[in-house]
Amino acid sequence: MLLTASLGLLVGIPLGLVIHRGGFCMHSAFRQILRGERSSSFLAYLLALGCHLLFVNTLAEARLLVVPVPPLTWLAATVGGLIFGFGMVWAKG
């Protein structure tokens, strides 16, 4: 548990700082792609996603990270999605 939290902080803090300081916005990145514009933000998103997939799966295969898969609760997923959606609209995102 401590190793997992430490690895999360080790990766999460620098990533969060870079995203915050760079003004990265997922909504803008996808909007630019849908308009047919070239988007460096979208390419950065794909790069981050690819790095995450490789990093997490490598740690899981090396048994340094346990990735629990909880059962899906449809009601919780629906309510959570609605709350997220209302929050995005409320924040004008």
C-alpha cells in the first residue's frame, strides 16, 4: 500500500504540475480535433495516455503495483456521470 501511494505521488505530482503550468485542457484538445484543426494538446494527451498504459502495465506485470478491479455498479456509474456532467456545465467546461 505504501509503495503504491509513493509511486502515485512520484508520478502524479510532476504530471499535475506540468499539466497545470501548461494550461492543458481536454475539452479544448478534443474540440480542436473535431473542428479538423491540428492540436498539439491532443497529441500530448495521446502521449500521456500511452505512457500511462505502458508504465502501469509494466509495474503490474512486475508485481510492484496491484491494480484492483472492483465490480461495476450501474447506479453509481450513472449518478457519478450525471454529477460530473452537471459539474462540467456549471464550470462552463
